[in-house]
Amino acid sequence: MKKSMGIVLGVLLIGSLFVSCGKKAATTETKVANAQVATQTAASDETWKPNGTVSMIVAYKAGSGTDNTARVLTSYADKYVGQTIIIDNKDGASGSIGWTTLANAKPDGLTLGFVNLPTYCSNITQKLGKYTVDSIEPICNHVIETSVVLVAANSTYNTLQDLIDDAKANPGKLKASTNGNKASNHIGAQLLAKSAGFTYKAIPYGGTADQLLALRQGEVDFSVAKLADFASFTKEVKVLGVFDTKRLPEYPDVPTLGELGLYKDWYGSARCIVAPAGTPKADVDFYAQAFKETMEDPAYVAAAKKAYVTTDYRTPAETKTLIDQQMDFCLNTLGDLFN
């Protein structure tokens, strides 16, 4: 009897050992499998690359300042991105048509876009489009551009003081073309007028290209724009003033507004590269690095200089900070500026 009990106990002990070992083996195998999946996922994320043509939405027409700077960049970015980048111009409503399209695009890493600051943010405050700062995923900043006061080459104004004196002598008579109501160049014109103490009539156009065409054709008296906006027709305009704390190297004889006792701070625009909200971090990081390498490429640097493009690369986090700052500017400053 004792012998039989010993055999039974032995069998049960061996069985429990097999079960225990089986459980340990299964647990070990599961951990190994999970680790392999995690490693594969991480490797996949780290090596993500676009698998098709990349669309770059530009919310202004071909030939605009934004379009010109975008084409300079994408001409050299293909080799770092590994795919062809196609510019998709969707102009209208001060950029809101293009940015609404961008916000609604599939976040698959194949659609990117340029947003202009502060216009992107001022459009939000004006409710011109159904998008917010949370509708986009910042990738990097491309350029920072200083605003300048422009007149047509054949204008009778040869200095900024000439323009101001005439505007004061004829209140509300002078016309200024803008790239949209309360868009970046309209804000610049208002900064000039407020600080100089004159009134004028703002004429909004669909974008900077149309705005500056109106100036050159004599439809208006002055405009505010950025250097890249008129890089292809510099001889058709005159630069009278600079929104900066120092003179521009490109126009060393043109005074800053501050030198004339007017607006004393820097004002201008930034152009950022973004993706639709929800685009995976791996995709964002890939493009941030690819565009950084592009902006450091000697061939790009030479082309950018020729096109008056002031490159100002910023990381995704730095670009988000820039967008947030511009949103604060629009929320807290525009009301007083336009009242």
C-alpha cells in the first residue's frame, strides 16, 4: 500500500513539474515574442520613409513668395526625402482654402504643407477656416522674413517720409494692397500707419502675388511685403522702410522704421512645414531631419541666397513654440491694432 502511494505521489510530482516548466516556458516564449515585436516596431518607426510621391500644399498661387520659397526648398529636398515632392497650389481666402485642405488630409506621411505666420493664426481669429493650431503637426520652420514698405518703381515717393507726409496731408486717401484682411502684410501696413499717425484704405487681394501685381500696375500707393515676395521683380519696386532693429544687408541704404521714430521692433513672417494632425511621430522626425539636411546642403544655401530666402531651421518643438507665440500675438494684439 505504501509502495502504491509512493508511486502515485511520484507521478503527481512529476506532472506538476511538467506543468510548472510548461508555464515557465510559455511565459518565457511570450516575453521573447513580445520583445521581438517591440524591437521590430521600434526598428520600423526608426526607419520609416515615405513610400510614394509626397504632396506639399502651398496655400497661395504659383509665383507667390511662399510658392517661390517652397520650390527652392523642394528642389533640393527630394534626395533627402527619397521621393518626389510635388507642390500643390490651393490658393484663396487668404490661405484658408489650402490650410483647410491640409487639416483634412489623411495623416499618412504623404501630405505636408506650408503655413505662413502670422496669417495662419490671424485667419483662425477671423474664423476664415475650420482649423486650429491643433489641426497641424509642426515639422520644422523654413524661413523667417523681415517685412518692408514698398512702392512701385515709378512712384513719386522716394523716401518713407515722403509717403507719410502725403498720407497725413490726405487722410484716408492713400491705398495699400494687402494679402488679405488682417493677414500678415495688412498687419504690417497697419503697424506703419498706427506708428506714423496716418489713415489709409486697405485693399485686400487673394495673396501676395496679386497684392504686388496691383502695386506694380498702379492700382494702389504702397504695400508691405517680404524680400522673397518680390525677388523676381526687384527693379519694379522701391523699398522705403524696414521693419527691423537693424538695416538689411540687401538694402543697406534703406532706414528702419525705428530710425524714423516709428515702429521700433522687428516684424515679419515665418513659413513653417507641417503635417495634418495625427501624423505619426516617426514620420515627423523623418521629415524634420530630411529638411534639416536639405537646408544645410551647399547647393540649397546658394540657391536660397539668390532667391532672398532667409533660412531659419527650427526643430518640431521649436516650431510649435513659434506657432503658439504667433497665436498669442494675434489674440492679444490685433484687436488694439485695428481699432
